[in-house]
Amino acid sequence: MRRCLARLVLTVCVISTAPLPLLAQTGDLALVGGRIIDGFGGPLIENGVVLISGDRITAVGTESEVDIPPGAEIIDTNGMTVLPGLIDMHVHLQLLGHGDYPRWHDLYAERMEDMMEVAARQLLMAGVTSARDLGGPLEELVSIKRRVAEGEIPGPRLFISGPFIQRAPYQEYERRYRWGVNGPEDAREKVQRLVDAGVDVIKLIDQDQLTSDEVRAVVETAHAAGKKVVAHAHRMEEIRVGLEHGIDNFEHTGLGTAPGYADDVLQALRERNTGLYWTPTISPLYVMQYTGEVFPERLDDPSWRAFMDPDVADEIRASLEHIPRLPYYALFPSRIPILPHKFRQIRETGVRLLIGTDSGIPSMFHTDSTWREMALWVDLGVPPMEVIQAATLWPARFLGMDDLGSLAPGKLADLIAVEGDPMTDMGSLRRVALVITGGDRVK
């Protein structure tokens, strides 16, 4: 555990809170001189060139292979690594790391879209050019997704689920983003309402508390509309129910009490590993313990305050003053020791793993949650290239966005450049020097 926590000691670079105009390109753009990781898993390209025209990549290769058009604007990436923009597959834009959900709701429910705008900017500046939001109020999420897509505000390409589908909200204040279902027809109606609103995926939780007919109604309605279903996997029975009904993507690893996954669950995962995805979100417990016990000074790093009103940042800081008192912390002694084993078990089934962070939950700041998850995977034995693909190529494939997640002619120009070498130090992803999305420089 200490070895894993050690990687989390790295701090993020300070992010400017100045306005972020889109720096639209008027001609060709060439990134010249850096190492290129194209996302496909093959050899690295040294002294590389990525040529961009409009919103598309037109060439990728070495300086000797790519002719740079006269008049192209050249960005020197010597000493940097150029790679596809990161895709975080589990974020919550409505949250900014506050430690008390009811208080956060009481204070900012009427300003939720403002909070989402902060989160979107933070993610983009951290090199996350696409993000999947898995749970939040529908109206605000649809609005923030539209505003980003239309260039009104900076942010990653957003893929949203809207509210959770579950038996019932846990608390009264959660009704806007937790939709309870009562019977198969109610389940179909609520899923169809989400589809009609424009969500990209359906988020199902506590499916072991629903009837088989209700779960079937959720999955069949979503699939009929061409939407995949993402489901919690904290408990064995949640996984069994999800597998029975054809869930496309399981979420989480660490809140179940069992020391490992049951043999029947592992065998079922092996048998259905093709086309099945899992987002472990393994870092949150480590990050909270690191922040609460190992390096509380992290809370005084100004980076996570980027783009926030000072009063909001101060409120978040106060809520995290005593992290060991947070309800999450009661999970740590029994959960953290078993996480590496459970993570290894999932990997060994052959299920395709995706980087996702639960970004926004207590102390999981959007400014640094993605690289911390990736660095932890390396500490737990995952090869760096596999980690990078889990944050680029495979998320794009899951989302049905083959234009994203890799660098090749014809692909959308979503890419980043970082100072250093993620292949030997995944923490170098905290030093994002350049962000381009859709051919526009935003950092």
C-alpha cells in the first residue's frame, strides 16, 4: 500500500485561472520534435511530427517522413511526449471534491451548472479531452454538454448518462439525479425519457435490488435505442445480475466487503470477456487516505482551485479539514488491503479495462484525478502502454468514437503534449503543456 501511495505524492502544476479563449487555427498546424505515442500500442515515434489541418490530423510520422506545408504554424514539442487526449470514463461534473454531499447540495443546487462549468474547464486543462459523466441532474448535464459542443465554454467532449436508474434515491435531496423505478413499465418509461433527452449511456446501480423484469426492461430499452448500459459492481450479486442481463460496462472495484471475487463470477467474466468493459476506479480510496494521512498539505496546493470562485474553494477546503471523519473513511481499513488482489483478478479474466476516476467525489479533484488513477495502475503492475490505451484507444472504442483515442491521418485532432515520458513516469501526465481539441488549441 505504501508503495502505491508513494506515487500519489506528486503534485500537479499550477493551472492559470485566466479566461480560456479557443485559439482557432487559421491554417495548418505542425507539432514537431517530440516523442509520439499514437495510441495503437506499436513502436514509439521519436523526433515526430503531427500535422493538423482544420479539425483533423493529416499526417503522423518522423521529421524525415512528414513534409510540413509552407506557412504552417510550428509548435516545438522537443523534450515532450505527444499522445491522444485522455478520456476519463467516470466523472461527476456536479461535484468538485467537497467532503459533504448534503451540504454541497444545500449550498450549490441552484448553481449546479456553474459548478459543472468549473469541472469541465479543470478536466480539459488536465489533458482530458473527452469525459463520460456517470450521474448528475439531467437538465444541467444536457445544457453543459451542448455548450461545450458549440464552443460556448471550454471543456472535454462530454458523454453523459444523466440520473442513475435504481430502486429509489438514498436521500430526498438526490431525487434530481437518482431516479427510482417501480415495475418494468416504469423502468422503460424512465430509460426512454433519458434517451429522448439525448444521453449517451444509461447508468444502472443496485441492480440486485431490482426484479429481473425491471433490469431486463432497462437493458432492452437502452439497447433498442443504441445506448449501452453501465452498472455498479460493488457486490457479487450486482455483477451476477448485470452479466445475466447483458450489461456492457461494470464500474468500481473497492466498496464490496469480500476479499476477492467469487469463482463463479470470475468464470462468467472469462466466458463473456469479449465486448465487456470494466472501469475499476481504483484510486479514490488511495487518494483520500493519502490526502488525509500522508500529505494533508495537498489541500493547500492552489492547483485544484482553478476557475473556482474563492468562496467555493474555501468551502471545499473546509469540508476536507478532517478527512478521517468522512463516512468514506470507515471503508479504508477493510477495503484498501484487498484492492490490489481484486484489481488483478479482474485483469486476469480478460475483460477490457478503462480508466475512470469517480472524479469529483471527496478529495478527487478534476485537476489531477486522471493521472493519479493511471499512475496507480502502473504501481499495481499494468504496463504503461496498456494504461495509456485504457485512457485513449479503448474508451473511444466503447463510446463508438473511432475518430478519437489514437493519432492517425483522418482522425479528429484531439491530442495533448506533456513534459516528460509517461512510459517511464506516468506522473509526467500532470505536466500538460499543450491541449488541442478538434484542431483548436485550448492550452
